[in-house]
Amino acid sequence: MNLTLKRRQTAKATPDAMTLAEHLAELRRRVVVSAVAFVVMATVAFVAYNPILAFLKHPYCQAAPAHCGFYVTGPLDGLSLRVHISAYGGLFLASPVMLWQLWRFITPGLKPNEKRYAVPFVVSSILLFALGCVVAFVIFPHALGFLDHIGGPSLHQIIDPTKYLSLIVLLMAIFGITFELPVLLVSLELAGVLSPRKLSSWRRWAIIVVVVVAGVITPSSDPFSMLALAIPLYLFYELSIVIGKLLGR
């Protein structure tokens, strides 16, 4: 007598069939993986402290090559700077893992047509954020030069590395976040909240709002950074109108 063994297949629970406890367990697992990745990458950044500091100091050396150096006023300032660089570096290096965990947590609940739109939106968001960080890093020497000369020749700057690090990281973060404007506008167009025709009718007001926002949120308050932020934002606004028309067809 032949015996046939049937393999039991346990179907994976769909998002609709998962209980609240299962959702929380899944979220906890994703958070733990992200936290472990952050700790590992922060340790790597702590070990690679000197190369990272030299890289971040490059804009300052471009703006003031004659006195390219940092000064600390307390015995714990060096440790504080290294901890800050480790935290920022760990967050930056672990961001792909964190974004992937977030993506894997969200995608099971998306419909097939939503997943089709989600992939280009996620990729575009990452590329635009990286582009904003690069633009901020490139224009930062001009911002430092402006801030150095605006006080007059009688002032001699002694740069605190912690404040310098906070300024450059904040500038890169603001540029990266604001460069997500086309992703936001196109999302609202796909959702039917906005239309390309409505955005076109708001063009004059958009110019004013972009200039004012760029002047308010730029931490260095120099004209180079404000223009470097305002011009791309308005170009992104026009690009969102074009993309909305193409998607509408």
C-alpha cells in the first residue's frame, strides 16, 4: 500500500487577517532591526571619526584656508563632538536599512496598483533627499565666507566644532527635506487634492512663498543658501505641474 504524505502549507497571514498583537509584534521586530543597524553603524562612525571629521571640515577649509582649524574650550568638548559625529554618521549609514524595514512594514497593506506607484515615489524621495544634501554641502563654503566677512575685518572667528557640525548637518537636513516638494505635490495630484491647472494658477503666489520660506528656514541666513534653496524649489514646483499633466493623460 502506497502512502502519500501531504505537506502542510501554512498560509502567511494577510494584513487584513492579522490581529493588533501581530501588527505590534511585526512593528517591534522592524524597530529592533533598525535600532541594531543604527548601533552598528554608529560604532563604525565612532571608529572612523577622523576621516568623517576631515570630510565635514572640508567646506570650512575651502572658506578659510589660512586658519583651517577647530578650537574647543572644555575638556569634554572632544568627546561630545565624537559622540555627535557617531550619532549623525550612524543615522546616515543605517538609513538604507531603516527605510527598507519601513518599506517592508508598509507594503503588505498596499494594493498592487499602489505598490506600482510606491516604488518610484520611494526611489525619487531618496534621490531628491540625497541631492538636497549634496547641494547644501557644495554651497556651504560660500555661506561660511559670507558669514565670516559680514561682521567686518575686526572680528576673528574661533569656530566651535560642535556648533559647526550642528549647522552643516541642519543645513543638509533642511535642503534634503525641502527637496521632497515634487514628491509631495505629485502625491496630492494623484490623490485628486490638487490639479496641474490649480498649481499653474498659483504660480505667482508660489514664487513669493518659496522665497519667503527659503529665507526663513535657511539656518545660515546667507543669500547663497537662500538662492540655492529657492531656485530648485520653484523649478520643482514647475516640474510637478508637468508630471501631473503627464500622469493625468
